Amino acid sequence: MRVIRAWMDDLLNKTVIFGYDRIGYSVRKKLWSENERQVSMKDKVCLVTGANSGLGKVTSHHLAKLGATVFLICRNQNSGETTQRQIIQSTGNPNVFLEIVDMSEPRQIKEFAVRFRSYKTGLDRLINNAGVLLNQRQTNSEAIEMTFATNTMGYFLMTNLMIPHLLQSKGGRIVNVSSGGMYGAALQLADPLFKKRIYNGVKAYAESKRAEVVLSKIWANQLKEKIFVASMHPGWADTVGIQNSLPTFRKITHSILRTPEQGADTIIWLTVNPNLEMRESGLFWFDRKPRPTHRSSRTHHNLHEAQDLWKLCSELSQCNGTFPVIQNQSPI
């Protein structure tokens, strides 16, 4: 039976439609152990960006329920306070802290990093989940295109600033929430901020999610045997982001979309599962299984392009970072 279900898993993944929706989730769930998600997180400190709704809120709630100290990184004060209050009340865990940070603004991320040091606590898990999908081109206060600023540069800066804290943890982990949409996008370096190209919000989102996967691989190679790094995609989940940014898509697919709880499953699993091995660091996950990072040769990139992405993020965020030397690395 397990062989048949594993075959069905691969088939569903190739069909996309029936793999990314709730049908795929329901089929694959029969192969999973719930015990891998029900692990005590007492004495663990977790930081979740985009924690006030959707996947981030579900993930934060589950971690608090398992006893973790959770830092909610939210852009909106009111929704952040509501989420914090709801999680504390429903889990009985008082160690849920709110920090207001706009992940598109490097200055705010850097200011948070200074505040975080004042908590005098370590960090065991970093879940980069915040993201935007816009219908029109917008920029942050530094004139950087908003999708790239939030989904790529924000991940880059928050991660690099939190790595020193994660290195102090025994078994630190970074989980980067990407999207299956990245399969249709190559790494864009000629005009990543859409200064010359006609703006396409879906394309900008997909390219930013591809960049997240590339950065995850770089961190995994840089932090070998020190910090476990994973990127993943949640499938098609019915979140506020989908409702606001892709209303037509949601109207067509709402009956088969995953719930936020289903979409967050692999995020939580990667965060708490004690059985992950360091040799699996840097992989791209979907429904608790490593998946290919490319479906087409046109989306491949080489080491020099990955290095250029790193340099671009470093320059835009004004965060000094050195690209690690990776030997024998073919297109990634």
C-alpha cells in the first residue's frame, strides 16, 4: 500500500493541479506520522515573520501550543496585537512576543535585530514566511520594488542578522517559505526590480520565490553542520494573500484550495521534526518530501548568477555579506 501511495505522490506532483490542492494533501497525509509534529518545543525560541495571518499565524499558534517562546514579526500593529492575544489565550502560553517590523524596510529589520539582542535570549528557529504579491508596482521607502524588497531582500537581511543567534543554538534551523510558482521563473538579474520591464505582479512574485530557494542553498552550503536550512512550498492554500491578490484564481479554485492549516503542515514539520538530518539541509520540500527545484532547463542558473544575487541583496540592504566559496557546484 505504501508503494502505491508513494507512486501516487509522484504522479500528483507532476500533475500540479491535483498535487497542490487539498486532494494531494489528503492522499499524502496517509503516509505521515503525526508524532513528528507533536514534539515538545519547550525551551526553544522561534521567530516567525508574517505571523499575523495565514500560514504564519497557524505556524506560530502550533509552536506556542508545543511550548515554544514565539516572536511574532508583523507589519500591522492592530492585527499583530490581536494575533498575539488570540494565541496566548488559546494555548495558555504567555511567552508570545510581538515585534512590529515591515519586512520590506531594511532599517526596520536592523532596528529589530538590535532590540532582539536586548531580550538576551537565543534563537533556535527562524521561519521566513512574510511575503507580498502585488497587482501594481510599488516601492519601499528606499525606492526598491516592494516584492523583491519583502520576499527576497527581507529574507536575506533578517536571516543574516539572525544567524549569529542561531549559531548559539544546538540544532538551529532556518525555514524559508517559497512557492510552487517559482517553478515557472528563472533567477532574474538583468532587471530584478522591474525598472525597465512592464510590471507583472505574478511574475515578480515567482522570481522572488525562486531567489529565496537560491539563497537557501547558499546558506545551507555556508552553514554546513551548523544550521539546518530548508526552503519549501505550501501548495495552494486559501490565505488572505490569495484572497486579496489573486481573486480570480481563488474564485475558480476555492473549492479545492488547502486550508491554512494544511498549507502550514510542512512548515511546522520542518520546524519541529527531530528526525531531520544535516545531509538534507538545503533541499526544497513540499508535503514533507524533498522535491526537485526545477521542472525546466530554462530556469537553471549557475554559481556566478547566484553570487550576483547575493551581492545585489547585500548592496540593496547595506548588509555586509561574503559569498561562501562552493566547490564543484554545477547549475543550482
